[in-house]
Amino acid sequence: MKRLSLLKQPLLNTVNEHLIDYPTPSNLSYWWGFGSTAGICLVLQILTGIFLAMHYTPHIDLAFLSVEHIMRDVEGGWFLRYMHANGASMFFIVVYLHLFRNLYYGSYASPREAVWILGVVILLLMILTAFIGYVLPWGQMSFWGATVITSLASAIPVVGVDVTHWLWGGFSVDNATLNRFFSLHYLLPFIIAGASILHLAALHQYGSNNPLGCLATVDKVSFYPYFFFKDLVGWVVFALFFSWFIFFAPNTLGHPDNYIPANPMSTPAHIVPEWYFLPVYAILRSIPNKLAGVLAIGLVFVSLLLLPFLNTSPLRSATFRPLYKKLFWLFVADALLLGWIGCQPVEDPYVLIGQLASVYFFFYFLIAIPFLGKFETSLLQGSARA
Amino acid sequence: MLSRAAKRAVLAARSCVLAAESSTSSLSSSSASISFFNRTIKTGASSTSSSSSQASSSNTNRGYAAGAALGSALSVAAVSTTFVASADEAEHGLHLPQYSWPHDGLFDAYDHASIRRGHQVYQQVCAACHSLNQICYRNLVDVAYTEQEVKTMAEEIEITDGPDDTGEMFERPGKLSDRLPSPYANEEGARYANNGAYPPDLSLITKARHDGINYVFALLLGYRDAPAGIEIRDGLYYNPYFPGGAIAMPKMLVDGGVEYDDGTIATETQMAKDVTTFLAWAAEPEHDDRKLMGAKWMFAMALLTVTAVYQKRYIWSQLKSRRVIVDAVR
């Protein structure tokens, strides 16, 4: 009897090879589940966003009111909007955990450079999308956040002011800015989706890294059912965490000033970005010179992109690298500290703490990672000789 | 648990002192404690009759007595520790006392009788200067009033509508679909009438301020004489909860300032509590539905989590019970 297999048909066999029969190292821990959870976040953001766009009006006089219309008059509108607004935060939580897992287990290391670089590109696109998305409700923080961040472009020598006006589509953040931000906010998620498929394709060339960081070909199991059901546990726990915010603390992660309609004549006491930008914002503010601050932000992403090439350790996983493990957890603490500094006023002692934390941030990527690998190798060779 | 209760009592004591300072009788400060020490929740009491809310307030007398006793016992401590304002407090406003609102809990809905009373406070006191642009008359139906009550209320105002078939605008009585009327035609008019200050729209006020519900309540009761050394310009009033300490809004709530249709005694703190609850509802009208839906959804997800964990262990049991033999010789 010949068994008809749908999964051997064109296209479906690709699905089968990458999502069903896909060979996965059997020792992946729950930390490996954040990739698929991030994918779910992206799909949820796109879906809620499409439905929100059916009721939203990108005009400076109507944007704020149309958001309130969604909250009050659209059936289930508050659910869609709280899911979308908190969904952005959830997406960043998941992606940051995904990134820290990567740093801990050295998943960025050769031969997975392409996976890592595509991941950093996705992060950059996410930051851009989240930033322009936060502008759309046209509250006070939307307006002033947009003004502060787009003005960073004016730090570029010679053409800075022209570039800023080109970004705004006028001589201030105004209706043209809001319109183009809405258009781009609808476009970018689909580019992120495309980049995510490339990210997955690049990953599947060599397969996942694993908690031991060594070659895992000796013991791989099919993705379905093993990792489907393992990831499912992560998804439902994530759903519980996410729903807690939607239903019981929908405005905790937002800023109250964004419930005040944008007013170009009145500057808020403190202009604070969304929490997921705070570490980078702290680095920007710890440098008194505007251009240097912008360059420092650039350096954050350049260091991330260069990471696989800066790394000199033949061992991937921190499990076998006690010194690296300490530096890693210090880096996690440093990132959290920078996040806290980012929402403090620019005054003593926050400025100094922020500067020291920024120094460690770059020390970790640009000095610790390149030299520690060499140092560990020399220690190992030394003990081998002895 | 004990320390949390003690903290709450300190805060209640602080509000008692505050209320007493703002020249109200000690009786009025007590009614605030009634509301906050009693956590009875009335869900769906959309058209609550006066009798039910009277009954509930008499039931809570015991709760109040306990609260007041605790409050007075701790008030000395509260005065000595919390009335020292730092430079930061002057800039951002005094740190807000935390009250346990009846709708704080996960399974708590708004106190709808309080929303109804709060609407009466808004209508009779606040609406003279503050708009509530996001609220239509229809929003009040089955929340604080019956449909008939709201229709009658809406018909009391005149709305300019049109144009009609002849191209003329015309006046008509208000309908359920109309928004609550604004006191001023525009921001310029509002500023002109208020010495340059703009009374903000209150639709989102509890969401648009940090810890907004406690902020509005503390602000309404926070008026007192400026301490020595602080100069307040003419036309401004001292209120330590307002960032900067000088607010253009005068103290508006006084005992008996409103006549409640359910017979509740309109003390200053009672009115502050009711109007704050009303504004909390105006900012988050979806609150009750949201928490109910959340409770159902979280329950379902919790069940699904148990199932998913079981399923994962079931599927993985084969792999987890493998015996790996490394046969290096062959």
C-alpha cells in the first residue's frame, strides 16, 4: 500500500523540513524557546496592528481622538490597543532574553555569524518600528520623543539640519511627520517578517547551538513533537505573563504623559523613552557632546554586529568558561543599571554612574570578549604543558 | 501583611490630618476612612437606588470606627515623618498617599453607586470649568443611571445641530448620543475666563498623571495655607500635591457642596472620593469588563499551562528514559 504523503509535495516539504522533521539538538533548554515566542509576538503585533489601522486616523488633529475612539467605542478596541501597546514591550522582553541567551551560550560564534547579523538587523528594525509606533497616538511623549530623537540627526556635521528637515517633511514635527511614520510603521513589520525568515533560513544551515556549545549532530531529534510541545509550554507561560499586563496592568509600562494630547507649546518635565530604549538612551546621555553621543549609539550596534568576529574563544558555552560567566552576569547587571539610569534626571550621581556603566558596556564587547578567549586559550595550553 | 496594614493606617491618618487641616470637621475625615477600609464591591449596580447605598454605608460604620481609631493612633507618627517636604517634592508635588480603592483588587469592579454620586459632583462642581470631552450621555446608561434617567438629563441641554433642509442650523434638546457639554467654546476662552490658566479636560485625568487616582484624591483634599517662606502669587493657591505647589484651581469641595440623590451626606472627603471614582471610570470605562475578561482568560490559560506541561512531559518521557550506551570498543 502506497502511503500518500502531503508533506512530500512541493512547498509542504519545505515546511516539513524546517518545522516538523527538522533535526534539533535534544539538549536544548527552555532558553531556546524565545525565538519561536518572538515569532508569535511579531504575528500578534501585525494582526492587532492591521485591525487598529482600520480605526486609526493619522492626522495631528484626530490621531489622539481616534485612539480614544478605539478605546471607548470600537467593540473590543481597548483589548486590541492594549495588546498592541503592551505587545511591543513583550516583543522586546522576549527578544532581549533571546539575545542574552545567545551571549551566554556563544550562539553568535562561528559558523552562525549570518544568523547573528540578521538578528541584529531585526533588532534595529524593531527599534525603528517601535519608536515610530509610539509617535502614532500623538500624546505628549509621542510628540516630544519624536522631536528629541529625530533631532539627533542634526548632530551630523554640515548636512545635519537638512537631514532633520527631510526626516520631518517640514520645519518641525508635524502632520507630514505623523503621516510618514504611520506609513512606515505599517511597512516595517513586513520587512521584519522577511528578515525573520532569512534569520531562520540562516539558522537552519548549521542548526541550533545548544547549552554545551559543542557539535550536536550525535543526538538530534525531530522538531515535532519534541520541541513543538516544549516551546508550547513557553508560549502559554508567556501568554499568562502578557495577559497579566493587558488585563490587570495595561498602562504600567507606558508613560502617563502620553494620555495628554500632543502640545508643541508645552514641554513635559522629563522626556523619557519607552523602557526598552532606556539602556541605549543612558549611553547617549552620558556623553555631553551630541555628535559623540550619537556615535556612541552607533558604536553599540557596530559592536553587536562585529561580535562574532571579535570573539576569540574556541569554546562557545559559558558553562565551560567561568571567567566569561562572571563578566556575562556583570554585563546583564550593567544593562539593567543603564536602564535605570536612562529614566533618571541628568544630574549627580546618575551622570557618573551612567558613564561608568557605559564604559563597561563597551569594555564587555570590545575588550573583554576579544582578549578573554586568547587568555583562556593560553591558560589551557599552560595547564596542558604542566 | 502586618506592615502593609500599618502602612495603610499611617496613610489614612495622614489624610485625616490633612482633611482636618483644610478646615473640615473631624466627622468628614471619617467618611473617607469608611470608603477605604470597607472593601465591599457592588458590581453592576447601574441604577442603584438610594436605599441600597444607604444600607451599605450604615453597614460600614464598624469598619470606619476601626480605621479612625488606628488612624488617630498613628497620626502623631505620620505628622512627624511625612510633612517634611524635600526640594524634589516641591518640584514634583508631595509623594502621594496610597489608598486602597474599592476597585483595586483583581476581582473588584468600580463602586457604581460612587460613580453616580461622583457624576453629581462633577456636574454640580467641576463642570463649571472642566470639560469631559470623551464622555457621551449614552456612556452613563447602565453604568450610573438608567436609560430613562440619562435621557431626561440629556434633554436638559440645548445642542446646536444641522444644517437642516433649508441650510440653517437649529437648536434641539440633547440626546443619548451627544457628548457632555463643554464649559468653554475653546482653549482661548477658557484661559480668558481663568486668569490665563487652562482647566484641563478630565476625560483621561486619572491616566494622564502618575498614580492618577490617588493624585486626584490627594489634590482635591490637599489645599491649606502656604507654609512660612513660601510665597503664592495672587490668583494661585497652595497645594503641596500639585507640582510646584501653586495651583490656579481654588479649593472647590466644601461640606454640603452637593446634594446627593441617594441621601449620602456630602462631606468634603466623600465628594472627593466619589468624583475621583467617577473620573477613574471616565478614563477607563472598560475597567470592569477588562478585569472580568482577564479573570476568565487567566483561568483558562492556567488550565492550558497545566495541560501543556503534562503533554510536554508525556511526549519527552521516551527521550528522557533513553539508555545511551557508548560502545567504544566496537
